[in-house]
Amino acid sequence: MYDSSTQHWEQLMNWQHTTMYLFFAIAGAISLTVHSTDIAPLALDRMLLGLAFFNE
């Protein structure tokens, strides 16, 4: 991510979008789990979606 010899960030936009997609994928997987089973409380769905938007 960071090239210390040139002191520049490498492909920063790619890393930003990868992180954003990862958090939305986790939120989607948890949303499916919460709504299809009774393993976790419903508030977990909204909390992880809020975390994904915060990370964006």
C-alpha cells in the first residue's frame, strides 16, 4: 500500500473500494443470516449496515 522508497501511496483508490465492498459484503451476509435464522438479534443487521456506510 505504501511505498517507503518513493514515499507515495500505491493504488489508493483500489484499496479504498476493496475495503468498502468487503464491509458491504459482510453486512449483506449477516443480513441474510439474521433474517433467515434466529441466531442473532435483528439490530445486528442495522448495526453492520451502519458500520459499512461509516467505512465508506
